[in-house]
Amino acid sequence: MLELAVLGLLKERPMHGYQLSRELGDSLGGLWRVSYGSLYPTLRRLESDAAIESEAGDVRGARRKKVYRITPKGEQIFLELLQESPQDTQTEDARFRMRLAFFRYLPPETRIRLLERRRLALQDRLATIAESLRTGRRTDDYGRALIEHNRSVTESDITWLEQLIAAERTKNAPSGGLKRRRAALRGKVGSSSEAVAQGKVGSSSEAEAQGETGSSSEAIARGETGSSSEAIARGKERVS
């Protein structure tokens, strides 16, 4: 696990041993506390495997410090360590937390796959805990309290993982669905506008038709009135 942390930090920038030790304690939020007695043998092993390389840096005190940088082979080893299969339960809990600190270097689909794999492992663990509580094996109050605590922690971790998975899927959802929804919305707005326009045209046409009909009726009425008046006048002339 220390190899994963060292390679992950060197992916960000070259560092010397003291910087690596400080970053392991600070940047990883206390996930890893390492002594120089384990750090430098790990650096020598990684350098021997050509995963990292070193060069002389600035003179600090009485000697020149080595500056370490990751190599292309180290990049590949780092990705393999990030995706390796779970091991025993106790070490896997710590390994998963360490991997999660460097998840940004993995593609979205790989992140989701690893999160789902971790969730499945915890669900299996939760089933084992529930079975232990159900069978009621003889234990004292502290033993049962410990089992209950493990169940609570496991349930909380499963909920947390489900939130991470949902956030990852939302963040990387394809944009096609959004575009389709926007197009559908534009279609609805366009249909409404067209209907309004048709309504206005229909109203105008109806008004024009009514106007024409009214005008015709009025003209006819005037014509009929005029004819009647003229006929009456001619009749009076004959009588006279």
C-alpha cells in the first residue's frame, strides 16, 4: 500500500524523501503515517523496479537530497495498484481508502466499477454480521456492542458508496438526454405559439367574414328600402 501512495504523490510532482513523508501525513488527511525506516526502503525498491528515478537536488545541510520522479513504468504500476482485486478484509479497508484518494486518475467507468465492487463486498459483510446477530451466539455485552457497531459502520459506508456512485453517474451522464428534453420543450413552445397564431388568424378571418356579411346585409337593406320608397313615390304621382 505504501507503493501506491508514493507513486500517487509522485504523479503530481517530483519530490524528495522529506516532502513525500510530509505529504503522506498532510495531503492524505491522516490516512497514512509513515516512518523514514519504511519510506526509504520503499523508494529504493521502486527505483530498483524502474518505477521511479532519482536525481540530485539542492544541497540541504551537509548533503545533497535526492529528488524522485515517477517513470512511465511507474505510471502503469500505479494504475494496476489502483484497480487490483480486494485482498483480506482488514487490509482491504485501508487499501480502499488509499485508492479513493487517487480516484481522479481513473476514467469514470472504472471509478464506478470499483465503487460498485466495494459496495458489494460491504453488503456481503453486512449479511454476515446480520447472521451473527440472528443466531444469537453467546457473547457478553461488549462483544454484542462491537458487532452492533460494525453493523452500523458498514451500513453507513454502504450509504456513502451509493451516494458516490449516484454522483459519479450524474456527473458523467450523456448530454443526449438533456438535449432531447430541451428539444421537446422547444417543440411544445412552438406548438403553443402556432396554436395562438392560428387562433389569431381564425379570429381575424371570422371578423372579416362577419364584416363582409354585415356590409352585404346593410347594402341589401338599403337597396330594399330605396326601392320601396321609390315605388311609393311613383304610386302617389299616378294618383295625382
